[in-house]
Amino acid sequence: MAEAKAWPPGRIKIADALRVLLEKKDFSAITTAEIAKTAGVTEALIYKYFKDKRDLLYQVLAENLEHYHFRAHTDLKGIKGALNKIRKLIWSHINVYATDRVFAKILLLDVRSFSDYYTSETYKLVKKYTEILLEIIQEGIKDQEIRDDIPPVFLRQAILGSIENVCLTRVIFGREISPDDLTEKLCEFVFKGIEQRAVNHSTTQPLNY
Amino acid sequence: MAEAKAWPPGRIKIADALRVLLEKKDFSAITTAEIAKTAGVTEALIYKYFKDKRDLLYQVLAENLEHYHFRAHTDLKGIKGALNKIRKLIWSHINVYATDRVFAKILLLDVRSFSDYYTSETYKLVKKYTEILLEIIQEGIKDQEIRDDIPPVFLRQAILGSIENVCLTRVIFGREISPDDLTEKLCEFVFKGIEQRAVNHSTTQPLNY
DNA sequence: TAGACAAGGTTAGGAATCCTTACCCAGCAT
DNA sequence: ATGCTGGGTAAGGATTCCTAACCTTGTCTA
């Protein structure tokens, strides 16, 4: 799937058309007629390449996911330490939402309400992506950088939830997303929590940086 | 809106019918014909009481929200300390998702993809609900229980995101939700963060419990 | 080199779905 | 008795998603 090469022109035009339309409209408000017209093909062609309208959405998402998954992987190369990796992953993650609003909208809003999405190939890609974070957490626990009294899978959910929810409102209302600023705040939150630390200047110095 | 009293029987039957159908199906897969049939009324009656199919969804959600918002408020009475209040709020919040899966599905999955939802009266109720958490955070900052170097609005988003994302997968896949267990883990995460604390047995005893 | 056969695309249409317009009827106030 | 309001129905139309069948062009092969 999404072989990156050799898609017929019609298929490409259709996928691009959907991306264009999603910039301005909800997925549910976009009709197949509209997609076909924007793509410059007939409606029936959509159904040659996609099972149905949703499948088109899933496949468009999948193409983006593959790309960003690959990028996340390379972005992490050369970084030492679980917390540093998490910081970088958060930054990259937010940066994608900041620069590709259509992708953000599809992933955070459009597909989530369809229950067949969770059995799709595309959802497997999402899981593959979040696997990266899980591995970093496990590494961090092993190296004593991350606490070991909360299950890694749980931590992953909580971390991703906070990232996504912070970006979500900004995506919905078209507000600006600043990766630097948000990453800084998110890391503070995720790493240290909201509790006011004891104001004990002698013993609470951070050890790692 | 949602005057709690004096709704005509037809309206009640329609709202109930939607709730029943949502237990088994996506909102997008439910037809107006189906709703009418389940309710034992004609399709046209839906449009007497609701602007359109979505408006029906929003209003059903609104009714639940009002109820849970009220309950959250009373649940917090008599609790001292911002962190204790947050713990209780998290528990109540999760408990709602645990006991009312339809409500959870509507709020976390169904309405989010519709952009007109964010201009609806129902969304205002959601904001009113999240306002509770914001006020607690502000109180906590004032009382030095909560760190003051991250904006309260940001903290609220991050906290709610982690709560909701933790519940989300369980809602999607129909897995069990254990309020006690999840609250404990979430509070640990939210209050203290993921970073392994310095293993300094003399000074790191928790103070509050 | 005819012809089989994919691959890419179109024509035409049908079932379902959402929603509207016009109508009915009971109760009740004047 | 009459007008009017609130709750409900009947009937239909436009739109939307999707399918079946067909066309066309290039390529492989006997």
C-alpha cells in the first residue's frame, strides 16, 4: 500500500483534490462530486482506486503517516538519553501539526469518529508511530531516567494525549502552533508534573542537565 | 435549551432513540429513518425539534453535559486543596466515561469532527465544564500547591488531554475503564511527571498524604 | 500481425439519505 | 362556534454515494 511510486495520474489527482478540499471544509461536507470535479476526473474513477469515500481519506492519511514516521525515526538519530529523545519527538510531532494542518485535521479530527478506521491498515501505521515513543519510554525506565512505577503503555497514552490536546484546539480554531514554545511547556509538564516542587535549594537541583 | 422539563413525548422518544442506536453504531451510520423508526415517530418530527441530524446529536450531548457538569460541581464540595480537588475531578470525569459509554463516544469521538460543533451552544457547556479545572489550577498556583511557571490554560489542556486519551482507547475498543486505577496513575503522572526523582530518601517524602 | 488482455478512464443510472412543504387534528381560550 | 396553537403525519424532491457496463489505448504474445 502506498508504494510511493507509479500511482496512475488519476489516483494522484483524486488524492490531491481531497487534500485541497480539506483545507477549507469538513470531510463530511465534501462530496464525491466535488472531489471529482476538483481532480478533473469523473466520480466513478474514485471508486476504481478507493473502496469508498472513507477509504480515500484513510489512504491519503496513510501516505502522510509513512512519510512522517520515517522522518521521526531519522530525527531521533544521534540523540542520547530517553528524555532528550522524548523532547525531540514532541518537537517533531508538534512541528508536523504546525506545518501540515490538513494532516493534523485528518488525524486528530476526521478519521477518529469512524469505527472502521480502527481496523484499517492506516491505523496500524499510527500504532507503529506511537511504538517509537513506547520504546523510548522503556529505554528510559531501564536507564533509570524515567520512573518505573507506571506502566509504559499508560505513560505513552498520557503523554500523547497531552501533546495532541494542546495542539487540537489550535488546529480547530486555526490558531498558530509554535513548536518551540509548546515543546518547552509540554516537557516541563510531562517530565516534572504540575506539583510545586519543595523549595529546598540544597537538594533538588536537577542532575541531568 | 434543555429545560429539563416539559419536552413533548415525541422529542424525548427521538433523543432516546438516538442514544439507543449510538450504543451499537457510529453516528454517521445511523439514518434519520432508523431514528424515527426506533422512536416510533415519523422522520419529519425530528426536524420539528432539531435543526438537523447533527443538532439532535448536539442536544443529546448537551443534556448529558448539564447533568454531569452539575454533578462535578457538587462532587468537589468539601474538598480542601487544589491537588485533592484535581484528583477528585479526574476520578469523577473518568467515572462518567466508565459508566456512560454513549456519552463518552459522543463527546470524544462523534461531535469532534464537525466544525459547526465548536460554535454550538453545546460546546459552550463543555467550556464551562473545563472552566472548573482551570479555576482549581489557578487556586493551586495561588496557594503554591501548583507550579506557577506554566500558564494555567496550558496545564488544563495538557491534563485534560492525558485524561481523555487514556480513556479514549478504552472507549473505542470497548475495554473496561477502572476509575480507581486510572485516577491513581493519572495523578502520579500529572502531579509528579515521568522523570525519575532523585533517589534521596531523606528529603523526598511526600508531604501531603 | 492479429488479437488477447490489461490499465486507465468514462457514461449513465439507481438506491438511500436528509430534509422540506403542506397538511391533519385535538384541545382550549375567547 | 371559532380561531389558534402545539404535537404530529404524509408525501416527495434534491443530493449523495456508489455500481455496472462500456470505451480506448498500449503492450505482450502466438
